[in-house]
Amino acid sequence: MRYLLLSLLLLGINYLYSAYSIDVSKEYARKVSELKKEKERSLILKAELERHVNYRTAKVYAESAGFGPIDWSRVRLVKVAR
């Protein structure tokens, strides 16, 4: 009788753990699916941004705003004494 009750108790615990693990698995699958959708959305937005503001557009805008290329001969490194 004792072994029967112990086996029923273990079956009940196993059932509860199985239900919990299935619930966690479904939640994990839902989050992975949501992450995949967000990554796809991010890539689409990045491609759209790149299409609207690319290097040539940024260069033309910078030159029209008065920015010029860097003259590397005028750049000096400063060593900080400690």
C-alpha cells in the first residue's frame, strides 16, 4: 500500500512538473518568435534608413553645411603626463 501511494505521489509530481515545463516551453517559443519579428522589423527599419540617408546624401549635406574633410597633417596627438 505504501508503494502504491508513493508511486501515485510521484506520478502527481511528475504531472505537475510536465505541465510546468510545457508552459515554460510555450512561453519561450512565444518570446523567441517575438524576438525574431523584432529583429526583422529592425532590419527593415535599418534598410529604410540606409536608403534615405546614405553616405552620399550625408556627404552632400555636410559639405553644404560648411564641414570639410580633415587635413590629417594638422592633427597632432597630445601626450598627457601623469
